[in-house]
Amino acid sequence: MIESTSPLNLILIVNSLFIIGFILNQNESSKDSIAKQNSSSLSNPFEKITWILLILQLGLLLIKIKMNDF
């Protein structure tokens, strides 16, 4: 059935929800910028946060896989 929820699993779930939220936010802001036809070259600050969270997610998944191997 349902495995016991370890702190690492909770961190992975919360981080996944943040990543999904930031990706959805980026999609909406890119649609808005296309609609405005703004020629500004400023990047979205959420893009950097999304990449950082994605790298953190992959690192945590690697740790979880290695812990389950033992």
C-alpha cells in the first residue's frame, strides 16, 4: 500500500510542486510578453529559481535512489 513518508519524500513532493508552479508561471509570463510585444531583454527571475529547484530535485532523487540501494 502506502509507504511510510520519510522527510526526503516530503521534500521531493514539495519541491516538485514548486517546480510545477514556477513552470506554469513562466508559461503565463511568456504569453503575456508575447502579447505585449515587449522588446526588453530582461529575463524572468523565476526562470533562475526554476532551474535551481530542478537541479535540487535531480540531486535529491539521486540521493533517494542511492539510499534505497543499500
